[in-house]
Amino acid sequence: MPCPYSEGFMFKNIKRNKYFCGLDLGSQTIKTALVRAQDDNNLELLGVFESPSIGLKGACVSDLTELSQTILRSMEGVCRRVAIRPSGVHLGISTDLLSCRYSGAVIPLVDAGTKIVAPSDIRKVNHQARLLGVGIDEEIVHSFEQFYKVDDVNVALNPQGLYGHKLESNLLLLTANSGRLRNMTKAVHQAGFDVHRVSLSSYAASQVALSESFKKEGCALIDIGASMTNVLCFKNGVLGDIQLIHWGGHFVTQSIADRLSLTIDLAEEIKKTHAVAAKLSAQESSGDILVKREKGYVPIRRQSVCEAVEWEIENLLTHLETVLKGSALYHQLNKGAIIVGGTALLPGLIERIEERINLSVSLGIATKGLQNPSIFAAAIGLAQMNYTQKKNETINLHTTKNWVQKFLVRFEEMCQEYF
């Protein structure tokens, strides 16, 4: 029987199917997902894997060797089950590494008179807006087109074909420090994998947790991470607002550890097995929880755990209410909010959030048949985005216009510009 990782075995499998991997690099854990894609209707999730983040502190690489080894272990964990080793990954990073800002630019279309807005004009004004919105030591991770203005009057999502003599572009940019970003990608390269693309993990989660109809009608994605909570608001199919909350699930763990004088690992275990976000009555919160210590099992009052959790949950609800109701898109979120992340699984949290923000709230389901799918929404989204990117590149390669078509298109644009 050939070795699963032998060259012949690998070539046979990769030739028959296409495999795409997502790597979600979080501050506390690293999550990976592997997807097999034959076409748009046949995207099969082969496996997911989660491991602790070692060598990463906040938004900085603290130990390059440790981080690369952790990435390698995580990749081997998801690939071992299916005997496939992809060459590269779609890397997801947290908002700790990113800056969010709006940027705009205006360009003249003609010196006198009016002309029809051409695709080249849109590319030019967007390029100018990106240049004005990025720092010298930054790289653009995402650029989301918000709207365009033609002659300061006509607001359009797509201005192509409209008449005017000047064009204005408004973009939402997500930028990252070049040095920090390169350190992240270097760790992946050192682990033996290429980085096909870098994306915000929360945005990747929205690609699988939110439907296109939800994005068009208006909805919010609440992604609760270990140290940060990201709120992404969509309208007309476009990400229109992103808010960052310096609160994460680790805050609940730390609160339990501090109040009960426990280790972080033990507090995390108690959070997963006994913590609830719902408000409990005195009778429901009575009794003890048996916790294993060095000298045996020790009882801990359930009420103490509830108080530690409630303090932090109230902080989260206050922050969510502030950022959502303060958003310009709040009254356009017709489909409510979708919540993902490990802390989203706390019993009663969805109901508490729904009551506080006055919107319908539901748990994001990244894929069917997976236990706790909201935890791996970002990794699965990254893998699927990796497939989509490769598919679009292939389509562009096969549909490249010949020189006659290119000449005719350019000739038409020049006629519109000068006549």
C-alpha cells in the first residue's frame, strides 16, 4: 500500500480534485479548514482542526519559529485525515492587525463638456482613493466600494455609462502594517506553505454565515473572538460599516479565573461546561460545581460563576448596543444580526443580545453536519474564498480578449472621452 503522503499518491488525488485551505490565525487559537471543490455546487468540507496559538502575542509575532511550528501542526492536523497536503493557504488575520478608514478621491472626466463614465475612469478614481487612504508603511488588505458621485449630484453604486464631467469615489479600506503582515506570512512560508491571499477573518466568516439576500437587504455579522468582537454591517450587498469592540470570550475566562482564584485552563473548562449568559434566578444558580484540583475535587458555588460571567456579558451587551445603534446603517438592518464565534455558543447569549439591540439575532451556520460550526466559520470561509479567487483567475485567463477586441474597447472609450 503506498504511503498517503508519497508523491504518486498526492499527484493522483490533486489531479482528480482541487483542494483549498483556509488558515484562521487568531490570538488564542489557530483554526484550519480544507475544502474540496469540483464546481460551485460541489464544495465539500473535508475537515477542520483547531490548536492553540503559540508564538503570537496580540498583533505581533513574538517567536517566529514557534509560530511556524504551530501552523505546521495545525495544517498537518487537518490534512492527515484526508491524506492531502495543499501547497498554499488563504490566510485570515484578526482586526488587531488592521486599521479601518474611509477614503475618497475626485477626478475630472474631461476638460470641458461631459462624457460617458468608462470602466477605465472607475479604475482610475479608485486607484487614486487607495493611494490617498494608505500610509507609507501600510498595505491594503481589503477595499470596499461604497458609492460614487457624478458631478456631486448623481449618487450611484455603479456609475458606468452615466454622463458627467467629474467622478468621485468613496471606499472603505482595511489596511495592515507592512512589517507585521510580512511577519505573519513569513511564518506560514517557514511552515512550508504559500500564502495565496490575506483577508480579514470576520469578513471570510460572513461569506459562509450570510446569504447574498441578507447582505442586499441589510444585516450585521457579530463575530466574537478571543480578544476582539467585530461588527460588520452590510447593505446592498456591500460591507458598509465595520466596528471593533475590545472585548472577547477570553474576558469571561479571565473573570472566572480572577474571582475564583483558578488557573486560566481550569476557568476555560468551567466556562465551556457550566457558564451561561442567561439571567438565572436564585434557585437556578444555587448549588455547587465540583472542580478537580491537585488534592481532589473542590466545590465552587455556582452563583459565583454566574456573577463572574454576568459582569462580562453586560459589558459586551453595552458595547454592542453602542456600536450598532450608533451606526448609520442600524435602521437598514432589515435581516437583523448573525452571530459567530466560540462565545456565541453560551446558552442564553443570543436572546440577551436580541433583547438589547432590538434586532432579530440568530446563530451563524457555516456548514451542515459540523459540530459547533460557528467556531470554524472564518476558516471555512477562507477556504471557500480561496476557491473563488482561483476560479475567477482561471475564468479571466480563459476569457482574455484578443487584441482586436481590446482595440475596439479602447477606441470606444477614446471616442466617448474626446467627442
